[in-house]
Amino acid sequence: MYTDNHNHTKHFSSDAKMSYQELIDTCRKQNMRGVAVTEHYEGDYPHDIGEPQIFDPKEYFEASKKWKEYAGDFPLRLGIELGWQKHLPKFYDEMVDRYPFDVVILSNHLYRGKDPYFYRECYEENMITVYSRYIDEMAQMAEDCSNYDIIGHYDYINRYAPYEDPQIRYDHCPEAFDRLFSAIISKGKSLEVNTRSIDKMKGKGFDMTYSLPDPKILSRYYEMGGRNISMGSDSHTKDTLCLLFPETAKYLSSFGFTENTYFVKRQKIGEPLI
Ligand SMILES: [Zn+2]
Ligand SMILES: [Zn+2]
């Protein structure tokens, strides 16, 4: 089995329901190789949703002593998922350095300052305009920040899109994708393949065997020299841990990728995809 690079617990992510015991018990039961907890940290989150979107990393590492004890010899990695905004790179780069994170995911949950999960108005303009702008902002995020390991779910924007054919594809905005990939590759970072996004599109009737994620996105990233790819289920409950990993690993390997990249103390490690 594999290392799942992207997960949330109810202890530090307000939208998650999974306890650390459920996380560890399920990983053991499924014979997983390892798991990373990557709690949400959304600095200056623009929406008031009644729950804090940040946590105190000090409290997190304090609490994690108990988690580590419970995990015993099971490899539990401690990470964070940073929600990017244009003014936050310096703050994030410095904050991350102060704590012993294993892995840092950098994500963009906003489109023009609003989270499409809550604000479907994000999709008022036509699809190409929205997707191009979103990926271009991600490219800026990848360029402006330095202290991170994985670029999270580039396809977050298509999860809630109401368009008739909503899957985000390379051909929608090739320049923006090239800009994003070139930042990831030149900085030695990893591109996440988010199986929660895959599952959402599967639910809309897309065929996962040949088209999820868009083959051109993966082949172009590979062609440009991208070799680091990280599978993450983005689980908020225990039932989706390692969701669709064997199928996704097989699909990724058909493009030439050989390893699922995970991180321990911010060091890159590869495990075979097949
Ligand atoms: Zn996310
Ligand atoms: Zn997440």
C-alpha cells in the first residue's frame, strides 16, 4: 500500500470529523505504508463561517505527542495545509520554519478572494476565464512561496463548478499550466494528485480509467521534467483514506511516473507506484 499525503482530523481542522484514533486504526487496518496529517491553516480567511480556520502550531505539536504514542511504530507524519493569498508568502515561509513539520502542502482555496465552496458566484464568468485565472494564481503562489513541499489540488476549482463539462484540462489554459509546472519543477517541489477531486468528478460521470486527472496535464508535467508526484486523499473522515490509490497509481505509472513522493522532516522520499 501507499503513504496518503493529505488528511485532516477534527482536532485541528474545523471541517473534519475524523479523530486521530480513527485515522491510525484505519491506516493500520488497511495496511497502509504511512499517513500524513495536514491540518488547514487559512491565514486571513475572508469568510466568517463560525469556526476558526487557523490553529496554534504549538498546541498541535503538543497534542501530537499523544497521537505518536498511539501510532507506535506506524509512520504518522505531521504536516499542514496552508491556504495561500497574495500577501501571505513571507508570513508562511517564516512560520513554517519555526515548527518541526514533516510536510507542507500549499493550496489555493480562493478564486478572486472567495472560496467557491461557499460562493458559487465564482463561476459566473465563462469556464476558460475562471480556470485560466485560477491556475495562473496558483502559478504565482508556487513562485512567491518557498517553504513548502507539495502544491495541493490544482483542480479544486472544478470540484464545485456548475459547467456542463467541468473537468479542468491542460488545453483550457496551457500557458498558466506551464508556468505552474515550471515553478514546481525548478523549485524541486511535488505536484499533488488529489483523489478526493477525482472522486468528485467520478460522481459526475467521468471515466477515471482514462481521463482523471486530465492525461494532458500529467503528460505535460512529465514532459517538462516533473517527476515528483504525491497522492493525497484529502480525507476528512476515515472512510476515504487512500481512496482510489491503487487505480490512480496505475494510471500515473502509465505516464512514466515511478514513485509516490512523500516527506519526512521535509525530506523527499519516494515509494514505488507499482
Ligand atoms: Zn484543500
Ligand atoms: Zn485538504
